[in-house]
Amino acid sequence: MEIRIDRDKCVSGGVCAMFAPQVFDQDDDGMGVVDNAAPAEELAAAVRSVVWRCPGHAISVHEQEVERGGPR
């Protein structure tokens, strides 16, 4: 899971830090920041809920594809 915050869209509402403080924080200007770039799997639901709660729609989650090796 890769978490991104578009700082151009962030409205400094603090929703991310409020609902998933193990993953998000706010900088000195109140802008959301990803504080834990590799959250444990049990935090995935909280991170995804923050995506739709974010008032500026600034947060996105990108799932990393598992690379499968070996012959086909």
C-alpha cells in the first residue's frame, strides 16, 4: 500500500490525523503528512476510510502489485 497526499488539494482539516493517527500527522502549517509510509495491514481499513473522509480529496491509496516470478 502506497499512501499519497496531494498538498495542492489538502485543506488542513486534520481528518487524516484524527481518524488514523498511527499513519498521518500534520506539519507546522496544518497540512497532512504521511507519518507511517508502511502501515501494518490492520490499519488498512482506517487508511481507506480517511481517503473518503478527506474534505479536500487529497489522499489516495495505491495498492502495490505482488510480482510473481517463475515460468508460466
